[in-house]
Amino acid sequence: MLSERTFAAVIMFVEAATGKPIPKVQADAYFELFKDVDDAVFKRAMKLALCEPQYFSKEQTLPAPWAIWKHIPQAAPASLSDRAKEAWGRVLKAIKVQGERGSVDFDPITNATIRSMGGWMLLCGKDSDELAKWTAKEFMQNYESISRCGVIASDQAAPLLGLNDAEHSRDGYSLTNIVKLPPLLPAVPVNVQPARIEYVKPATAEPVRKPRALPANPIATLAASFDVPKPTSAELDQPVPAMPHIVQPKRAEPQPIDRPKLTLSQADAARLAAIRDKHNSTANPPNKSNDQPPPTQRRA
């Protein structure tokens, strides 16, 4: 809402800029027309209207109402979603022009947003389909979250190094190839604080246990730890009892098997004897040379 105090200050500014007094009736009419506009938006719209001479003549004391209304959308502050879309457009353009080897420097919020997504070189390595579908949505959500927070560490808001400058900084060279890409819309006020790493001591710190040193003779130390009574001299003089004799059980002897005897008839016995004689005659044929006389006894 436009306050009367702010409106009166703007009317005094216009009178000082044009050198003409403004009638009270005209001022009241303008106040009724613009009373629903915010103070900052009305101030900026009036300044933009005064800077355009085609809408301001010598006879007019104030710019025309339509000339002021024309600049109100431009004077109104952009929403976070509009700023995120504008920043994403600059990021896409930088990806095509600079690539992963070039170093860029956006505004602190954009730099911190890209770092929260993995860094500049990781963002440049994604394909166009992934950038259009998922990466754009993630970028806008992170951008709005960081903008609402209003506090960014200095290491997060620092310029984004490409592959070439990352190698140069590792070798100790200075960085001179950083391309600055400021935002087109008015920057969101943020508080960039130096990054600090503090060590917080735990409330209940446990004592550090030192490793136990091993003894020179671990076996003797281990034996001394057991509470074993030492034998007396009388016990040592007693003879060692003999081991009891263990009697092995005797194995049972095998018993002969009683087999039934076979009895053959006379015909079967004669037939079996004939078969046996035939087998013997076939296995041991008679030597015919033995029947002949030796060669010395042969007749001439």
C-alpha cells in the first residue's frame, strides 16, 4: 500500500525535478489512482517515467497515469522463481560457450547453487536431455532455498573454476581467465560470511587408552597370572603311580561251517569218473616219441 508520507515525498521530488508546482487536486487524484501500489514500486516507476521525455511536455506537471502504470511491472521486484529462471538461462549459455574447461563467475547465489549440485565441471558433463528435465528443476529449487536463507559462506560464493584453471591453481599459477556473468535482474541481498572451520570438543571426552606394553617373557607372565599352588617336597618325593593295565578283549575264533555232504549214486559216480578221465587225457596227451628206440639203437 502507498503511504501518504511516501507519496508526498515523491511529489516534492517531481516538483524539484521539473521546477513546477503540482496542484493539490491533481496530487489527490494521483494518490487515489496509485494507492494500491507499494512504496518502492511507485518511487521507481515515477523515476522511470520522468526519464522518458516523450511522455512529459512543458504543459504537464506530472507524467500521465498510463505512463507511470507502464513502468510498474518493470519496477516491481522479481519473484524468486523469476530470478531462478533467469539464472538458469545464464548457466545454460555459459555451458555452451565456456564449457567445463572455462572458469565462470556468476552472482554468489548462483555460484553456491552450482556447488550444491556437484560443481561446474560435473554440471557441464551432463547431456542436454538431463539438463532440460531434472537438472533445471533441481537448480531452481536450490536457488530459491539459498536465496531465502540469505547467508552464504565465502568458499561457496567463490568463482567456479574450470578444468584449465584448476590445473593452474594446483601448479601454483594465478587465475586470470575467469569470465564474469552478472545477473540481469537486481541481485538478491545476501550476507557472504568467511568460511570458518572450528573444532568443537565433545562434552564427555573419554580418556585415551594407551596400548599395553608386552612383557619380556610373556609365557612366564601368563603362567604367573594363574593361581596354581606349588607342590611340596614331600609330594615331589612320592613315586609316580603306575598306569593301570588295560586288558584287551580276546577276539572270538571263527567256527567251522557245517556244510551238508553230497551223496552220488553209482551211475553218477561212473559218469563223473569218465568225464574226469577224458579231461586228463585231453590236458596231457601221450608222447609218441618215447615209444621209439633211441637213434643209436636204430638199425642200419
